[in-house]
Amino acid sequence: MSSLIIDFLKSELKNFYLELTTKIDGREEVDFLIGDNQLYLQSIDLDTTQRSIKISKQDLGGLKDNLFVALVLIIDKEPRVVYLIPSKHLSHSDSNVFKENEVSLIPSLCNWEIKIFSNGLDELEMYTISNQIEKLR
């Protein structure tokens, strides 16, 4: 994960008086902390044809109350927006944005998919930092 994305996330959190720290025994991208909350950091470059990301279930681990996916949107080569998605919300089957992909024969390929499309931005709005900040305190 580029330092530009990490620095952007840190500056966005600082606006709410929160500090992002690296978990000492964590893996790169996965284990950042805000207090007792864990962040799995992902980015999606909307300047390309990329319109979804897939997060390996194996990498993310179990869905927990204190685990968030921090999704940073890259627009015009710059990080512009951060969504903080509680990991348990990935399993919402009524969502147009989140999808569970099961590969029963090869469990290591199972993943959570987050799709970015214009009609889905309204659904993602509830995951902006300002709308999720109380869950991080």
C-alpha cells in the first residue's frame, strides 16, 4: 500500500482526532489500529477500469465488531474519499455493493467483493468517515 494512501487516511482520521497506528504483529495492509479497532486497508483506482475489489476471506479473517475495511478511492491519481466499512456489513445479502464469493472446491479463493458504481454510491454514503466515526471511538 502506498505511503500516499496511508498518509491520506491518517490525515482524514486526524480531522476527527483519531490516530492510525500500525499493529506490531500485523501484516502489511491488514492490521492498522484506531484504539481497539482494526483496519484492513484497501484502495481502488477509479482512473482505471477497476470497479471492484476482492478481499480474500483468508486474509481478512473472521468478521468482527471491531474490524473495519478502510476503502480509499483514487480519483485523478489522488486519494479522495475514505469509506470505513464494518466487516460484518460485508455479509449483508441485501446489498448491491457487497457480494460474497464462495469457491467450495478451493476455499483459499473465497472472497468478499466490494463494487463501486454510480448507483451504489448512495449505499456507500453511510460508510464515510463522518458517518462511522462514533463506532471508532
